[in-house]
Amino acid sequence: MSFRLEADGVWIFVSHSNLDLTEARQIRDALEKDGHNPLLFFLKGLQKNDERLPQLIRDEIKARTWFVLCESAHSRASSWVQEEVGIVKSTKPPETFVTIDLATDLDVKQDGEVLPFVRKLRPLLKRATVFLSHAVSDQEIARQIYDALIEQDYRVFLDMKSITPGACWETVIPSSLEDAVEHGFVLLLLSPDYLCSAYCEREREMAFKILGSRTTSNIVPVIVRDPDYVYHQLPADLNDLQCIDTTKGSIVQNVSALLRHLKSRPMT
């Protein structure tokens, strides 16, 4: 597939003791195999009593969105790992991190069974994938939402950004839409032009067809222009879904609120 969604995986902070590096590498390898970017830090240049370390840890965690917390006897005995875990759990939404028990979650009982840590990672990775469906006239707001999602380490498909030159968009878009329905969110950027677009209607119908009989919590209508018009002309397939209105207040505030919503929204 010639589009960037597959290559631009999620950046994931992996908190671990350096004494568990062999086990942490198994998690790293699984994430990289799925196209993501795990971050394993070992700051050898800083001694245990280096006064710079607490602030460095805080700054790095503040700059990241997704976390894997590796739990073990070594991590519980490490004051720095416990510092990382405490900061993540006290400052980040619980849906943005997962705890892997290195003593039990790396084991598999029988051939072909999915490893426990892989099962634990799936909801986290699913939450971090987004497809943006929009009308051509709403490119600017779509681009702003895309940039905000990328800044927060989401894996995002936006046609103008994600399709490489020469790619067959008639193949790329259905494939990437299916990926987002199965592994994340589809954001429908609603406006008068979106509701009048036959192309946008086909994308929306395709998303619901892929979803099938499952609940629709990962298809999210987002109003980006003229909310009164949109509410009056809302298609029947969206009547039972809660719309997120981003037209009131500043774009920065609205996009920030949208990101907070996605981080805490229930997933199918």
C-alpha cells in the first residue's frame, strides 16, 4: 500500500528497568513489527544523583501521549522507574497507558495462542489510529486537526497528507478506512459541503459497512461548520450518534477538547 498511515506508526514511551532489557525488547519488537515506534530509554550519562534527571523524566513524559509500563521485581525496586510510573498514572488519562507484567504476560501456554502482552497492547494501539473523512472545502480545518493529532503521536490518515504520488487513491482510501474502522477512529468532519458530497457519503457508508453490526463508538461525527444546518440535515445513519461541535470558541480550544474526548472515548 502506498500511503503513509502504515509507515507512520505511534511513538510509544516504554517505561522499564534497564535490568529487564531482554524482556522489554520483546515488547519493542512486537510494536515495531506492527509499524510503531517504541522508545526505550537508558540514560547512562546521568548518575543516580544527577539533579537533572527528575525534570528530564517529567519533560519527556509530558511530551508523549502513549505509554507501556513494564512491571517486574526490578522495576518495583527502581526509584526512577517508579517515578516514571507515578508521573504517567497521575498526569495521563488511563486509556493512554497499559501495564505489562514481565513475569507473566510474556509467556504463552500453547502454540498459536496470542501472547498476553500483545492482547493488552491492542486497545492502546487501536485508540491511537485515526481516519479523517472531510469535504474538499474543509481542507484547512482537516489539516489543523491532522497536525494536532500528529503532534500527539496519533497514526493519522488524511488524503492530502497520506497518499503518496502515483498511488491509486481508489485502492488506498478503502484500505486505510478499513484499517481505521478495525483499529481506531473514523472522524467524519461534518459541514454543509460534507453533507452534500456524494464522495463523502460513499466514505461514510463504507465505514458503516466495514463496521457491520458492531456498535458505532469509533465512528465519530465532528461538526466543523454551520452546526444549525448540520443538525437539521443530519443523515439518518448519524441520528443516534453524539456529534462533537468544534465551531464554538477558538480552533485551538476545540481541537484540544476533541483530543481529550478521543483519549477517553469508549472503544468497540
